[in-house]
Amino acid sequence: MLFPVSPPPPGEVVCEPPNNKLDRFVGTLTWKNNKYPLDNEKLLLRGCVMRNTEWCFGLVVFTGPQTKLMQNCGRTAFKRTSIERLMNTLVLWIFGFLLCMGVILAIGNSIWEEKVGGKFRVYLLWDEVLNDAIFSGFLTFWSYIIILNTVVPISLYVSVEVIRLGHSYFINWDRRMYYRRRDMAAEARTTTLNEELGQVEYIFSDKTGTLTQNIMVFNKCSINGRTYGDVYDEFGHKVEITEKSPSVDFSFNPLRDKKFRFHDHSLVEAVKLGDPAVEEFFRVLALCHTVMPEEKNEGELVYQAQSPDEGALVTAARNFGFVFRARTPETITLYEMGKHSTYQLLAILDFNNIRKRMSVIVRNPKGQIKLYSKGADTILFDRLAPSTEDLMYTTSEHLNEFAGEGLRTLALAYKDLEEDVFAEWMVRLHEASTALENREERLALLYEEIEQDMTLLGATAIEDKLQEGVAETIACLTLASIKIWVLTGDKLETAMNIGYSCNMLRDEMSDVFVITGHTALEVQQQLRTAKEKILGPTREIVNGEKDAEKMDLYRNDSVFEETITSEYALIINGHSLAHALEADLERLLLDTACLCKTVICCRVTPLQKAQVVDLVKRHKRAVTLAIGDGANDVSMIKTAHIGVGISGQEGMQAVLASDYSFAQFRYLQRLLLVHGRWSYLRMCRFLCYFFYKNFAFTLVHFWFGFFCGFSAQTVYDQWFITLFNIVYTSLPVLAMGLFDQDVNEQNSLRHPKLYELGQLNVLFNKRQFFMCTLHGIYTSFVLFFIPYGAFSSNVRDDGSHIADQQSFAVTIATSLVIVVSVQIGLDTNYWTAVNHFYVWGSLTIYFCILFAMHSNGIFTIFPSHFPFLGTARNTLTQTGVWLVILLTTTVCVMPVLVVRFLRTDLYPTMTDKVRHTQQASRRQRPQEQNLKRVRRTSSRRSAYAFSHQEGYGELITSGRNMKVAVPVFSLLRKRGDPATGTTVVAWSSGSGTRESENTQGQ
């Protein structure tokens, strides 16, 4: 039987293998013997949604883990704190210590049975005589393992989780981390990382939406040599602009944006008077862009801009009377001071990172051909006509002033074109745009040719508003010896501008190293040059030769991180970072970055963010924290030891992947310096005390073994052993672990240096564990031998003998409970009603249970379980017993008091000094010292502060982003994609709409 064979498909796609590069795709479509190039503009990433599309043809290229989104996702790892890992190790050590004690006592039993054990059988009869001393030691080993098993802190893990849960609730309940505008409180999404919040050394932060509000505001401008935006009083003095300052009345413009605020009335007056330079200035803003308008109702305009900068500039032109109303592939419609004007769009000279400018060529209603351009001042000034030289110098001074205030600057210019010159240029432009080889180079040359001899109009200054308290938070965290690295998808100039606004970059810095190499060799050379410049001044040359001993020290640059007095900054872009993260250069990158005060990585992909975090984790062995607000930060958040998500404008992806979340970056200061430091302090105090009391409690059996023939006899009765950790000592230590404070929250924020204790991990480490162990061994030794020595010659008040085993046990048990209660009182720095209730309540419960178990009533009900009738009453009514208890407690506690007093008096720590100040001023409410935001007065300015991307001009002129059936050409939408955390721009045409996806900041 023959089956029909289907013909081969008429098309084939040949493309690159799966990779994680979101901004690049190379492939070829062969369709009916014709080849068509495939690039990133024709690729729809996973998670994007098609809008305003009647129909389309699609072909799936990558699926599952091969998609670019999944290639950028990191693996989810279970996060554990360093204290938890150390705790697990110490528990294993304690178990080994338990085995050693069992072996020692078992050997002792074998020797004792061999030498003297038989002599006791005369009056200690055995049911079955065991003559094998070794086997007796073997049985004794397991008996002591059971008796001494309380030294292994099994209940420790339960107590730790209870304390962590309480700390998490404290974070959730903190009203100072509640953001009222969005009705959002801080949330601890995990309970396992609280104490590590007090040990953070590196913070990796996103920029847009994390440090900034992602809201651009038109702040100032310079037009024809005059600045606008400042407000002056009647004496000519500049007045600080606040929210209460009166704003300009734009009621003359029915199409205004009612949310727009501007305070300089002189600019509106210039527009109303018809100043040609001012009109041309706003005409550039209204025409030179790729914004799409959307007008659902008459007069209600909504601009969909691919960058917040463009939206702010077009909105400013709209409010000053030059309203961008609609566009088609061939025209742009404006309302200029209420008059309808249609401009013919002849060409768009698109933006890219090399040109750093954008231009449009239009024909105005009068038939004149105009070129309008905006871009970086350093680029545009080189292309101005010589006649504008004086104006250029004046505008440059204004730009320096704007940049000194942390504003994002942009220069504007125009040029009149002759009809015949433009026609000839358009012919060559068409030839270059259809060329198959060197298309980009040929277009760039043509753009450069026509963008010459332009006339300068002025400059704009936009403020990307920082979130409230960002500069103060960064300054405070820096004082806490926390290094903050900014990892952003924005371009270099934008990131630098924000760095200056946050005071991360300052003019006082010795140098700012910008790494922009395109090859691995260039990146290596730039990093080496930066590193040598940092370390160079500290190198000594003796007789023309470098000191060999000093050179050995220089091999480990971490030695010099704390000794370098000058401040440096390192800024590296995405393509250079890709080379620097290779195996042979990553160590050089890390060493150079760690020697710098500030590190900014720009144009980075989500995977590169995670790789930078992982680099620090692997080589520095420091606790890292990553904070972001978008889905492109998820990999970084998952990779860091602690991930913090900010609920901002880009959705909830970062929050859902985070360990902690809140609404504003400034809350990070309180999360670390208050909650984190307290959690670390409380956990360390809790662990030290827990190990101490376990050793003090258990090792009494060990000492008793040498006096009971190694017979595995317990000192305490079984009920005391059962209730000691559960009832008598559990609640006080929990209260200390939940509520203890060394200093209050005001001093925690006022003295960030206190945070260094956690970074250095000095409160609980292996040394501290051994000190707690020795302290516990000493206490157990005193608890056993002082009562043992006293009882050997002590008598009752009536002269009768007191040295029975149960009286001895009651004395030791009472001494133990009192000693550990006094010890926790000494360890507690912050007493609350709960602490008092638990400490005094535990002592009360102990005595109540003790007398109840030895009472007549309980003996009558359970005679076999409570056979020692009246032991507590007979023992604790003797004055000599209480003197023994007092002596034992004094000998146990006094060395601790002496050591702590001498250490605090002779070698006070910063915590001791702050606590002393706090106690001295307890009667006076301390005045909160608010850090004022310091605005930099920088002489530097960004070379280019216009967030734009190449490719949108071609889309507009091609008409693929227009839908003819819709009267208002306003279908361009920009949104944050929930699945990928990227910016998605959709446009439509008669044949269909597609969406492009870009990394954050593009």
C-alpha cells in the first residue's frame, strides 16, 4: 500500500543557537527560494502579548529552557544563614564531645570494675554477676550517652525558629516601614534569614524604580542664552522651590496636562509674546521624538513614550502651547498656541549609542524644510555653525549649572535645508537604506553629513526624581561599611547622573574609572590601569627596585581595601562587563572594584546582574543583598544571600521572588541597621546562653561519674532532667532572643558603625562557642564540687547528718536554676515586662514544682513515681544549704562580673560607649539628628542623559506602527511585561502589530 508523500515545506529558518542575549538575534528565513534577514526587531520574546493586531503569521523558534527568558533565569537555591551553617557544625562537634565523654566514663567504669568493683558486691548485690569489665564499660558507654544526651541541643532548632518567626513579625508590624500612599507594609517573606540582615557587606541595587521613582519632570531649560525655571524674589535672590511654591497658570491651554507643574512665569510670558527662539525651542520638543499619542476622549491626551525622558519633554511642550496631537507615517499634527499645524515628516535620523542624538527632517506648513535635532551637548556642540559660538559658551555654562544640581541635560538645535540639497541627499539615503552590506556605516555617514552647521537653540534639564530619602540612606549605609553597587540596564550617562544625585559619585573623588573596552584585551588593560593607579601611590621603590616583601602583600589586595584613603569609582558598561566576567578576568575585575568606593554597572542584562552578585559571593565570602523592583532583577535577587523586592511601577515579579519586600528604598536602612542588627545580636546572645546552660546542666553528671563508680547514676531526679529545658529555662532565653537590645533604634540609626559587629561576625563564632563551652564547664564544676565539699562535713541544724543523695541533688538543682537565671539577667540589656515575668516566673514555677513533687499529697497519689517524700522541705529549710547555694552562685557569677566590668572600663567598645551615653541621657529624650539631603555642586555633567533606543524612527516612517482604521494614531503602548520584567512596545499597522522587548532602561 502506497502512502502519499507530502511535499517539503516552502520555507526554512536558519538561526543562531539558544543564548541569553535579549538585544540580539541573527537568522535567515528562506521562503520560496527568497532569503529574508531576521533580526531582533522580528523576534517576539516569550511572555510578550500581541495587541492591536488583526492577523499575523508566526513561527516558534525556541521553546522551554531554550527561550531567552529562561536562559536569563538563575537556579533557585535554598538560602541558609552563616550562623545556621555554623550551628550545624557546632552540633556535630558537641555530639563528638558527647562520644568522648562517654568513652572516658566507659574506660573509667572498666578500670573501676577491674580494680575495686568487686569489693562493693558485698552490700550492693547484683542480680547477675558480670565479671567482664570491658563489656561492663561497653554498657556504661551507652548508658552515659543516654544520660548526657542533653548536652546536644535538640530543642535549639525549635527555639531558633520561634525567635526567627518573632523577628519576622516585628518587621511586618513596623509602622515606620509602612508606605501610606500605597497602603503597603514591609513583609518578611521568609523566616530563615533575619539574623543575616545584620551581616550584609555588599548591596547590589537596581536603579530605575529602585533608587528613582521612574518619573521624569521637566525642571529647567536654557533658551537663546537665558535660563528658565528658577524663581527670584523682589530683591533678585533665588528662592528655593517647594511643593507650596506657586506654580504657573496654564489655564490658557485647554489641552494642558493638569499634573504638570512649572514655577517660572517668565517662560510662559515669552511664549505668549511670540519669542521666535522660544517657539522654535518647544517646536523641537514637539516634533523630534518617537512618542505616540492616545486620545480616548476629546482633549484627554495620553502619551505613550518609549522612554520617560521623551514623555517629559513632549509633555512640557504640550503645556507651553505646542501640543503634539497626532501622527501618521508621513505627518505630525501639532496645535501651536491653539492653531492647527501639520508637518510633513520627511526623515527620522534615529538614535543609537554612538550618535547619542536624534534628528527629524520635516516640511512645515510654509513649505520650508527644517532639521530638528536633540542630543548630548558634547556631540551636538561639535556640529554647530561657527556663528553660534558665543551662544554655545553661554549654554555650556548653563548646562554645567544644571548638571551640578543632578539634572539630566540635553541640547537642542535646528537647521534650514535647501530643497535641491535635501532632494539629492534623500536619493543617497534611499540607496544606503536598501544596501545589503555596510548599511549601518553608510547611513551613519549620511546622517553625519547633513547634521552639520546647525543653529543652537538651547538645552533642557530633566529631573529623574529620586525616591525620598535615597541619598540619606546610601550615606548612612556607607557609614556602616556597606558597599553599594548599582547594576542597571540604563546607559552609562544616565547611571552616572543618578550616581551624582545619590552622592555615590562626588567631585572630591580622586578619579572615576570608566571601562568601555570592546575587546577582552582592552578591558584587561583598562582594569589594570585603574588598579595600578589606585595602588600606585602606596607602593614604595627602594634604590629603583620594588621591595619584595611589600610586593608579596600587594598580591592580596583585600589587605589594602581598608587602608586606601583616597576615594575612587568604577563604572563599567555591559559589553565590557561581559569580557570582565570571563574566568581569566573576573578576579581582576573584583579586585579593582573592591578597591573603589563606588561601583556602577550599566547596560547589564539580568544574567550579568546575577553573575556579578555570584562573583562577590564566591571570592569575597561576604553576605550580599540584592534589591530591585522589576522582573529583570529576579535572577539577581535569587542569587544574593538576601533578596529584597520593591513594589514599584514594574509589577510584583521582584516582590514574589524576594525574601523581604517593602515600598521604598529608604526602608532598607531601617531593615538592616535596626531589625537586622537586633536580629543578629539577639540570635548570638541566645546561642551563647543556650550552649552555656546546656553544658552547665549536663556536665554535672560527668563530674558525678567519678564519685559513683562510673555507674551511670544521675545527679538530678528524672523530673528535673525532663523539665529543665522545657519549663525552667525555656521562656527567659526566648524572651531575651525576642526583645533584647544593646541600644535603642534611634542610636542604632545615629551610629551606623555599630553595624560592623555583624560584618566582622564577632558576637558568635567558633571562638565565642569555645568561650561559652568553657564557661559552662566551669559552672558545672563549681555546681558539683562546692556542694560536694560542703556536704561532706555539713550537718543539719539539729546536728543530724544531711549528706543524702536526694538532698545533694536538690541543692545542686536549686543552685543551677538560680545561677542560670542570674546569668541571663546579666546577659539581658533591655528589660521588658515579659523578661521580668519569664525570669521571676520560671524561678517561682521551679520552687512550686519542687515542693509539689516532694509533698505528701503527690506521694499519696503516685507513691512509685514520687518516692522521696519531704526531701525539698527538709533540705531547703536548712540555713547551711542556703549558704551553700549562695556560695555556689557567687563563685559562678563573680568571675563573669569582674571580667565584664574590667573589659567595659578598660577596653570599652563602641557599643559600650553608646549604651553609656544612652543611659546618661535616659531622662532627656534624645533629639533625632536628621540627615539633610546634600545637593552636589558638581562642575561635571553628563555627556548624554537621554534614554532612547535605536530603531523607532524607522518604525514610524515605515508605517508599520500605524493602524489606518483608527482616526487618532495613538496605538503605541509601553508597559512592563509581567513575565519577563522587560519593556514591551507594541505598534500596529494594517497588516499587523508586533511588540519589541528591551532591557530595563532602554
